[in-house]
Amino acid sequence: MNLKKYINQNHFFFPIRHHSIISSNFLKKALKEYKPKTILIEGPSDANKHIQNIAKSKPPISIYGINQNIENIGINYPFFNTSPEYIAIKYAYEKKIETKFIDIPIYDYQIIKEKQNFEYSQYIKEIIKKLKLKSFDEFYEKYFEINLQSKTIENYIKQMLAYCEITRKLTPTQTFNQLREKYMAENIIKYSTEKTLIITGGFHTVILPELIKTQIKISKKEINKITDKNKNYLIPYNTKNISSLNGYPAGINYPEYSKIMLKNSMNTTQTFTEILIKYAQKNKIKTPMSKIIDGINMANGLAKIRKKIKPGVYELIDSSVTTYSDSIYYDDSEQIKQNFKKFLIGENYGKTYDETTLPPIVQDFILTTKKYKIKENSIITLNILNSEKALQKSIYLYKLDYLNIEYSTQTKGINLYKIDLNQNINQTFKITNKEKIIHQLIDNAYLGNTIDNCINTKIKNQLKNSTNLYQSINILKIMTILKNKTNEIYKKINEYIINEHNISNMIDSFYELINIINYSKTFNQNIEEDIKIIINNLYIKILTQIKTIDKINIKLENKISNFINELNTFINNNNIIKLNKKIFINTLKIITKKTWTSSLKGISVSIQYTQNIIEEKQLYKIINNNFKTTEFGIIHTSNFLKYLIINNHQILFKDDKFIKIINQFIETLTEEQFFQILPELRKIFINLKPIETVKLSQKIKNLNNTTENILIQINTTQQQIINNIKIQKKAIETLEKRGIKYG
């Protein structure tokens, strides 16, 4: 390959792969040898104002761009210690060389294309398969990062360009790439001086000299595709986000490994030794030097087996088992590898030199915390029932928590997602400081430029990925509490209701809707008509499903029974949503006729009797039939009994009939059967009030002609019980004065 069109007196076109250590290593040499007077870099041209700040900052850092006209979603263009662009900027700053970015503005810059250009061609897929390599990254490490270490700059450039020429031929033509390349070519012509070094991804380097020679200009139609509403900021970034293993398409697998390798001038033994020792120190693993040497020898052996000139990161990972397997901290070789990989990715944050220009989300956070007068490193108490401002402050802290921003920890008080007035109403939060969560804010920056924008985007993403009724209603609850609105959710939920057939999921979903109602009721907020429609639709669907269910396991039956009990309370006590009570009563009547039911029949009969739908004569007929039927077993009978009186204790005290029926039933049981149902019987009596226990004990005593106080294990006078009731009443009054409702 003739390099004259790439390297001459006026231009030196230097091909790179983003964040590649071999590219950075040869670029360092090229800078010293070529001594450029101007450096032009593939990077967002609207971010030239940050170049000096980049040079003075500590990577990882990123240019963060937004376009406020396009969904407020941000895009990152990161720099790491191993990024050739960062190496060039730092060198240029030290040598006072003019440097400019020449690519299209950041919001239009889709760096994902670079990875696709460089990696995903059919040719490379076939090669990787033939060479029995794990991935493109292993292919690139073997044939570029390792094989080119001992070569000249010219060898490096020839191999990069040869590879990229093949990739271009096998990659479908992309209008986006053509636009970028024309844009860069125009800027190269515009800014070039004598001895200009042009640093671009190898895929583009191949074509740029030809575009400059022919001076093809970008058309007005193409210019209109480039937005002019961009804003960008230089922000600290996270090593984890540089890794391609965490979703960054143009990243490298193991940034921390690459950084140490470049620092050691590609010396493999020195790098491996440093990494193995640092990992042992960080994890407090006692590893003798002999084990470090064993690990390095193992890596060298694996390299020979895999026909590599030198070992690379994949050999280092596999050899980590040899180094650390004898440690008492590990007994799983795969776990050793996974932990070691995390170390090679790294978890460090960078630091920008000039922190006066912060992304909008950070500015929004600072302004909002100032508005609410939230002090750092403090403990705040919020009386959210009596103060609208306190409620808004609480909602804001919940918003941050939803975005995984750990600015506060709630230590006491009511949970907004699940209103329980038996809890202490006053909320207490422990507040941390801004520095601890600044990076968490920036990690959310891609979602939007304010906290509310980020929440809106995250909710939309969650809704898009939701797969069932419960998930979507949970999102609706979050929307309601965090005061976010996405109208498309209502249609999606109603579709899920139509297609949902799992009664357990439907019940769980209805409980979440009740949480929404309780929240709105507690804080005097209007409930949208769409939510009322959803509640009504789900109410009808659940009752329709209950009517048709056949024999089910006792756990699910009890869940449905508890739901019916709570639904009855909700229908009778809420004045916000009017549900059709006739449908509910009709469902109870159908359940009562089913012979296999136990708890369902018990709760259905109890509700109907309480509401005078079933008369006393009919009640005792149903009870007698249940106690006489042994087809479904004694647990079935005791379960029926428990749910019959769960919220209808007066049945026990109306007359002696009910107690006699229970007594006769128990007398028919063997000792083993009695102990089998005893837990259920205890649940019945444990819910009785003290005075009810005394009354019931008296009834049983009279019925059995005994002087012993049944159900009472200690001798307690009537006066003592009265005194205890007075104390309990006083305690309840005291709790309520403090804002705590007794349950």
C-alpha cells in the first residue's frame, strides 16, 4: 500500500480505533516524529470550546450533548486515558499546538455507527469463526494490540487501512457516514496548515484524502440534516461506562487493564504483575509472589496454545484462577474470573478541571434543593399531612430515589407508595452531600436535562418494556405519586386487563390501584377519570373470573377470600369510586353454591349475612351442611369457619346455636384431627377483643357445665379486664394525638 496520499508535507492522516491502546501508543510516536503544527480530530465540532478543559482534566470524562427540541435525551462522547483523541489533545496543549474537532455537532454524532463500521462486517464474522476466537475484541487484540507492538508506525497504518478498506467494501453504504465524511473533509480544507495531523477512525481515514482532493462540498439539503440547537458540557465520567461490556458500543472491554498497559508502554509482564498485585491488595488476598509468577506463566502458556505472540487480557483473566484459587476467599473458579473482570473494567470517576459548566440535570438539582431548603448532611422531618410544601419536598426526594440517586434515606414515617395510616405520618429523611451523588446525577443525564425530564423518559422506557398488567399498574402508581403524566399508559393497561387471565396477578394489580386511591384520598388529590375506568374494568374482570373458577389450591383460595373481604370494605367505605355492588353480591351468591369452596364460602356467607341478604335460618343451614360434609376434609371445614367469623364476631354471641355446632363438630374429631385444625381455630380466637374472649369463655363454660374459664389461661378478675380496657383506650388516644392511628 502506497502511503503517500496519507502522509505528506501538508497532511498526515492517522487512522485509529477509539480508546485503543495500540492506536494511542503509535500516535504518541507519530506526534514526536511528525511534529505537527495543527491537529484536527474526529470529534464534535460544536465542542471545540472544551478542548483546553479536556487537556487539563482527569479521565474518564465525556462531552455530554443535548438537543432541547428532541426529547431532551443526552448523548455522550467519552475520553479515557487510552483514547488517542485524549493523547493528542494533551500533547497539543503542552506544545501549544492549535487543535480542533472537525466532525458534525455532538447531538448528531451517533458513535454507535463507528462500532458497526469497524466490527460488524460479514468478512470479520467469518474470520472470527474460522480462527475460533470468542469475539471481535479478541480478534482485534490478537492481530492489532499484540501483533503490531513491535512494528513501525508505517506497518501500523498499513494494517489499519487495509482492514478498514475491506470493511468499507463489505459494509452497506450509509448516508449518515457520507454526510459526516463530507463535513470532516470541508473542515480539514478549512483549518489545514503546513504539517496538519488528522486523527479519525480508520473507517473514515480511508476515504478522506480523496474527498479533500476532489473537494466535494456538502449540499444544502445535507446541511439541513445537521441540527443547530445543540448544547454540550464537559462532565466527569465513569470507567464502567467506557466499557463495551456495559453497553457502550464503541468502548473497550476492560478500560482499567488498557490504562495500566498503556502506562507501562505495552510491557506485558510489568502490566500483568502490577494488575495481579493490585487486585490482591484491593481484595485483601494474601497472595505470595510465587503465585503471581505462576499466573503470568499460565498466561504465557495459554498464549502459545492459542497461537498468540504474547498473552493479552483474555489470557490474564483465565490465569487469574491459578493465581487466586488457593485463597480461602474463593472456592469457585468462575466467581474468581467474574470478580477479576470487574476489577479490569474499573470503577473510577474522572474529574473535570473547570467545574463551573455543569450539565442541566446537575443545575436543576442544585436549584431545586435550594428552593426546598434541603441542607446537606442533615436530618429532616416532614409533616406531609398538614403541609403541602412538606409533601412536595417528600415527592422530590422520592423522585431522586426513583432515578437511583442516593441523596436521601427515609428512616421513619409513611411510605408514599403504600399508604398506611397506622404508620407514623411524619417522615424522617437522612440527607447526604452533593459530592457523593454528583456522578449519579450525571449517570441519569442521558435521560433528560432536568429531574422531571429524566423521570418522564424512564417511565416511558419502563412502560415500553412492561409485559403484564401488574407492571403497568405499578408504573401508573409511580406516575401518580411522582406527578408525571403519560396518557398512553391508560390504553395499555386496559388492553392488559382484557388479556389477563391470572386471578392472582389481577388481585395484586387491584391492590396497587387501591394504593393510588388511598394516596389521592389522603392528600386530597383528584383521581383522573381514566384511573376510575381502569378500576371499574378490573373490578368487573376479577369478579367474572371468580364466578368461573373451579377447584383451586387452598393458598390461592385464601388469597381470593382475603381480597373479597377487603373489596367489601372498599366498596362500602370509599366515596370516590362507585363500583356496581349488585355484581359483587351476585358473585357472592354464586360462590355460596359451590360445594368445594371453604374460605371463599365462609367469607361470602359472612358478608351476605352481615348485609341481611342471608337470613339466620339460611345461615345455620349452610353452617350445618358445611360441618356435616367431610368430603373435602376437616381443614376445609375449619377454613370455612375462620373466614365465616373473620369480621363477623357477633355470630358467636347471638345465641348458643353456633357454639353448639362447633362443639359437636370438635367432639367428632380424633385427637390427631383436632391438633391438625388447632392452628386455624387459634387464628379465629386470637382476633377477638379481650371482652369478647371473656364472653365466649363464659358461653363455653355454661355449655359444658364447668367452672373452669375456657380460653383464659390465667386467673383474671372482671375489674382487671375493665382496667386493661381503660388503659388500652387511653393509649389509643395518646397515639392518635401524635398522629398515629391505632390498627
